[in-house]
Amino acid sequence: MKKSILILQALLILITFSLAAEGQKEEGITTIVFGDVSWDSVQVHNRIMGFIIENGLTGYKADYIPGDTMPIVNGVTQGDIDVDMESWHNNVYEIYKKGIDSGNLVDLGKNMPDAPQGWWIPRYLVEGADAQAPNLKSVEDLPKYANLFTDPEDSSKGIIYGGVAGWGQLQVSEKFYEKYGLSDTYNLGVAGSGTALAATMVAAYGKKEPWIGYYWAPTAILGKLDMVRLAGSEYPAAAVNILVNKSMLEKAPDVVEILKKYSTTVDDNNEFLAKMDDEGWDTQQAAEWFLKNKEEVWTKWVSSEVAKKVKAAL
């Protein structure tokens, strides 16, 4: 099933890129193709950078291709996509290393400091007078609490929401699942999308029910819900870096120079994601809010002339 999903995503990328390539034929315009990975923060970063290059520089247009981690990193390596603004490449390290070793993939450094990933549970489950599992501290304790996390489709076992089909992180959850021998007491749930995964957490939290599963920060949800990362489930340092295809060094050196300086914090990301969620904005609106309200951040990435043009466009 996972292989079929990845094949479909790869085909979608190829079809979308073919359409994007048609746009690149516009005389005097170079289209920079960003990998629109399926979570909000990277899509906002894509549009922040897209706004800057379209309004602050001359001769550029931004385009966005949807996909998940592995297809996007592969797409950048192959040159079908120009930029990945959030690589999270330790989740797919073999693909990343292959691209770097080939010389086709260029790592421009961190977008933000390493962000936390792991398996999370609601704090009310382990703390407070009504805590149902006060002694649940680590992944090793999970077999004793399988009855709390009952799988709605298999009442004989609990369920751990391991992640999202097509996301590189799922491989790490699968390793935890095997390492701690959880298959006797739990099923490993795989969501079809990041939205579906988030919905399981939010639904359980709203009813103060038990929930355990993969999540990460920065996200609006972890900024709002009081969740605790379970010991033993910590992912390797995320390495949320900006990757480009080697062709960018020649076709868009001024864009590359901005990307080298592009840097945000987890707090910056949590703030615009929470604002986006509260206001019901799309990713373009969130990007423009960031540019209007975080000048002290993004003006460090660009020249004063570029900054002036971007501000005027806002």
C-alpha cells in the first residue's frame, strides 16, 4: 500500500512539474519550483520566499509542487524541483546522503534549529488528580497500558498513531514499534494525511481521552494542546535544512544567497502557525502576515534594496 502511494505521489510530481515547465518558457522569466510538502510550516516558508523573489528580485516567478518528504527530496536531487525549504532529512537520511554524494543536492543550512519529534501523550493522562496513567513515563511502559489506547477497529489491542503514509518519519516509528516489541499489545496506525493524524489527536483531547502517536513541532496543535513527549520515543535531531538542486547555483545565484541567510526559530514558526489557525488563513495569508510583522527577521536575509521592494509590494 505504501509503495503504491509513493508511486502515485511521484507521478503527480512529474505531471505537475511538466505543467510548471511550460510556465518557465515565458521570455525573461525563470520559474523557481518549491516542494510543497504536506504540512503548513513548509508551505508558509515557500510562500514567504516566493513573495520575496517575485517582488524583491527581477525576472523570477515562484511555483509549487505538492508531495511528501521522500518524493520531494528525490525531486530536488533529480532537478524536477528547485528548493525544499524544510528537509527534515534525518528522517530519510539515505536518500539525502545519496543526493549529496552525487553532487546534485546542495544543503544550504538550517531553516530553523532542530525541532522536536516523537510520540506524544496528553499531559492530563499522566499528571493531575484524574490521571489515568500516572506511571506511564516511557515507551517501555506502554504494554501495561494497552487497554487505555484501545484500537477502535481491533479491541484486543491498543493503537499507536505512528505517522503518515509517505512521510519519511514513519520508518522511525516502525523501528520503535519493533525495538520495544509492541506488536503483541498494539497496532501501529498509519494516517492518510497530516490533517487526518491531527484530527485523531484533537478529537481525543477534546474528550479528555487517551491518545498516543507521532507529532512534531513547530505546529499550531502542539502550541495549543498540552502534550508530553514519551521518553524513549525521541527522534534523531531533525535537521530542518534548506536543500536546492545544484542547477540553482548558476540559474539563480541571487536566490541562493538569500536562501543561505534564511533562518527562523521554532517560536517564529509556532507563532505564525497559531495565527494562521486562529484566523482561518491560507498559507499565502500567513506568509504575508509574517513579512508584515517580522521585518526584524526577514530583512536580515536580503539587501536594503530588496527589502524596500518587498515592503512596497505588501
